[in-house]
Amino acid sequence: MRNASFALLLVVSCASHQDNVCEDIGDCTQGGASPFIQSCKDEAKALEGESRKAGCEAPFDGYYACADTNFACVGATSTFHGCDRALKALDDCLGAVTASTSCAALASQQGSCTMPPDAGGPPVACTLGRDCEAHCYLVNVSDVCAARVDELDAFQKCASSCPF
């Protein structure tokens, strides 16, 4: 029984860098909200899969190792001092692979919005389903920064046919 308890302790204490970062962010910015932390972990796992398929595993691992080591909570803001270069390497690697996707086209257009989404964090995984959703958004919304309600209806109808 003692060996089983020790093995369980080892499994529990060997969280990945991504899991640690998500838990840190969740504790800092979301008051430890379990749904946020789980969503972050799921997103990190999807990004890891996309990074590995794209040959970007080294930049992915480098960014999350840096973020895990250099996390700080300032008020309710998560910071990762010294990780800008690692994040840029991951962005550049994934950007080169996904440059012709609808995900990239949407992100590029949203860059001109007053409040661009996800500024400063790791990129969002551009899975097949998300690329399809980005395409639906681009073809059904006239202003990517301010979609109208009727456009959201058209987007939702299109996106409901996307693979997941």
C-alpha cells in the first residue's frame, strides 16, 4: 500500500509546465475558478498537439517552461517576465505554418481592433474545426471588430457544420 501511495504522489506532483501555467493564471486572474483552469489546460493541450504536428515542439516547450518558471501575479494580472522571446519564437513558428489559414486571416484583421483578442498570451490552436469557424466568421461578418446580431446568426449557422 505504501508503494501505491508513493506512486500516486509522484503522478500528482508531476504536472506539466502547461498545467502549472494554467493553474497560476487561474489563481491570479480568475480566483482559482476550476472551469477556467480546465479550459486553459484543454487549450494548452490542443496547442501542444498543433505545435507538434507543425514541428514547433521546441518553441512550445520553451515558452511554457519559461512561463512556468517566470510567472508572477501583479494584482489580478498574470505576467511572465523574460518570456517575450520564447513567446515570439512560438508565434513565429506557428505563424509560418498557419499563414494561409482562415485563423491567421482572422487574427490579422482583428489586430486592427481597438482591443485585439488574446494580446500577449500564447497563440490559440488553429485546429481544423477552428479554421472552419474562422472562415465562417470572415465570410459572414462585415466588420470583424463589431459583428452585428444578424451576422452572428449567419456565422453560427455556418459554424454548426464545422468539424470538432
